[in-house]
Amino acid sequence: MTPPTSQITISPHNQKPLVTRIYPSQSQLDDVVKRSSVAQSAWARIPLKDRLTIGTRFVEEFQKMCDEIPLELTLQMGRPVSQNAGELRGTLERAKYMLSIAESSLADVSLQDTDKPGFRRFIRRTPLGVVLVIAPWNYPYLTSINSVLPAIIAGNAVLLKPSPQTPLTAERLALALHLAGLPENVIQVLHLSPPLTTFVIQHPLVNFVSFTGSVSGGHSVEQTAVTAPGFKGVSLELGGKDPAYVRHDADLEYTAAELVDGAFFNSGQSCCAVERIYVHEAVYHTFVSKFVDITKGYRLGDPTKLETNLGPVVSVASAQRIHKQVKDAIKAGAKALIPEGLFLKPETGNPEGTAYVAPQILVDVNHTMEVMMEETFGPVVGIQKVCSDEEAIRLMNDSPYGLTASVWTNAEKNPESQEAFLKFVDELHTGTVFLNRCDYLDPALAWTGVKDSGRGVSLSKFGYDQLTRAKSIHMKIKTS
């Protein structure tokens, strides 16, 4: 079979073609990587203060685009247009923060206080070289900025491969960087087929791969990098099955509203979306009732309309997979609390025949069901009753994933609840533990996961560590 020569982006809400991008030939791609390597050598010699000036201009140029992007993003991946400004604000917040800490994060590490007379020692952070960033479609600006901007500021060149679902997002980022004054070829956008992606990962001039996506995609990237010549660094930001625990003393009005948003925002298509909730038996029925009431107020429909707050998932295939997971859970004994008829509209038709998925809440669930163990990536949440903190911890950890977890309790007024939360911090096997919030990345904190949620770090000062290598300098000043 002849390999594809191009990719077509299909809009989720109407299943119509949006944009087409032509794949390069392998020889053209080889030339792109070589140009990137040459550009990186020159870029690394640019003083950090000048790189930061370009980074600041990038923020200004990207800000100018923010009125044009929301509808464009909705047409590519289906999130309601009214919600896209949040991703753009987050992108700017992360960019500004990573710029603000660049000098301290990339500065030489002095050992002057412990140097012996006649010696000087320090550690310098040096760029890795050419960094390949493989970005997902669900939060394409947020996830890309985590690696793209710090990699460039640290002195690397970047090859940015967007998802075929959101090709215009990478082109926007590159345009803003070029308008800001970034030299040619320091960032280049690549639209690639899987075989061409393999070619780039294995290219000897590509030094590091930053991948955000599915667990299966992460395994593929890792295996491809392992078989490449030399030893190539790989960062993997993968999926999650993120749990929440509602303690007996939680503020239920606040908690229910926050967790509905954490479960259903962007149709649940977030690696750190809340996908399973454990509720103390003392407040279980009250919490579930409030959660259902809030969910019934959602408006599923055309994402280009301002009144819509729940759009389609990314594809018909994804919708079918989500429907199957729900049906399998119900067959195994789960109870669905939201009648799909509540969300039927002319533009959505029969949800099972489109990319539209109505929100669903499942109770009477357990860990023999896939819906409580494997990533759903859709507007579905399972709620399970527990009798103690200890049972909640055991169930929250009973997962192949470990990205984030949240605990909801009255820690502000109750010292016992504060102590209980700190026990969760120590015992939960996750990269982030939240108290009374969820589904948020603070750029000052390291974003990382354990188990099948991946490895590596983005954001915070540790994000710069990942995109540089340590070079030790040992100077003997006096020789007599």
C-alpha cells in the first residue's frame, strides 16, 4: 500500500475537512534536521539576555494573536469557543514564568564556598542541541509551551511536530517566535507521518525527544529512541486516571462544583482530568446528588456557539470507545445516573453516531471495571463509596497511572484534616497532590508523573534541568 503523502484535519463537530498539510520527503526532512543543528550551534552562542529579549517579544506577539485563535482552535479540536481563552491565558502565564526564572535556573552553580585555596569549581548548564517536541491535540498551546520556550531559551533548537488534529497551533507558535526575532531554523514545524516521525527520532543530529500523549505513543517513542544510534534523551508526559477523594468534612457545595468542572471541562480530554471519585460514606449520597444536579445543567452542542460548554470529543472513533467503556461498566453492574436524552439536540443527533458524547456519572462501580482502571479521556466519571481514609488511599493508588490526585477536606479550620492531608501527600503515588483543587498546572511546580503517566519533568526550574546538561568545570589556579 502506498504511504500517505499528506494529512487532513477533520473538524470534530461537523466531520468536514478543515486543512491539509503535505508531508516532506525523507531527504527534505534530513535537510531540515541538518539546518536545525547548524542554527542551534549559532543560537547557543547568543547571550542569554538577548535570548530572553526575544522570549519577551514572543509573549507580546502571541498576545496579539489571541483574538484570532479561539475559533480556529475550536474548529481543529472541538472545545467550546467560549473556553479557549483559558488555554491562551495559561500559555502566556507559563511563558512569562519560565522567562522570569531563566537566569537563575541557567546560571552557573558556584562551589566557591567549599573550594580549596588555589582551586575554582562550578557547574555550567549547557544546551542539549536539537530537541524534537511531539505535541498532543487536547491542549496544544499549553503542552507545547512547556518544552518549546524553555528549550529555546536554554540555547537549543526545536523541531515542533504538532498533532495532525491541531496543525495550525504549531504554526502559530513558530510565527510568533519568528516575529519576535528568533533566527531562522531555530524553530521549525514538522507535519509528519508515523514513519517520518520515526526517522526524525532516530536521526543522529536529534539529541532529545519531548513527547506528550498516550501511553502507547510513549512506548513507541521510547522504543524508537532506544534503537537509534547513540543514547538519546526522552521525556514522556503520558496519560492519567486521576482520582479525587471527598472526605467526611468537605464543603460539598464547593467540592461538587469543582469536581464536575475537573471531570467534564474539555469533555474530559485532559491527562489530569478527574476520572474517578471516592467519597466517604458519611457524605456519599449528598455529594452524588449535588454532582448530578450540576452535571444536568451542562449544554452539549455546537462548540462554535458561545452558549455551549460541552462540545464533541476529538473523533467519532474516540466517542465509540468511550461509549463502549460505559456500556461495559453497566453490563458489569454499574448504574448510569444521567439519561442521554437530556442532551439530545438537532445539531448532535444521536450521540452514538457522531463525535458528541453526553456527560455520564456511574455509581456502583469497582476496580474490576475498565472505567475505573483505564483512561477514558471523555466526559465520564465513576463515583465509589469508601469508609475511611485508608481505603481511599488504597484505591487511589490501585492504578497503573500516577499523574495527579486531589483531596477535598476542611483543612482550613480543622488541624486534624490538615494532618490527614499530609498523610495523603506522603502515601499517594502521584506526581502532584492537590488540596481542594484539581486539573491545574502551576508553572512554578514541577509537572511530572510516575508509573504509566511517564517520566521526566516540565515547568519550574527542573524543566530547565531536563533541557540542558551539566558540564563540570574544575580549575587549578595555583600550580606551585
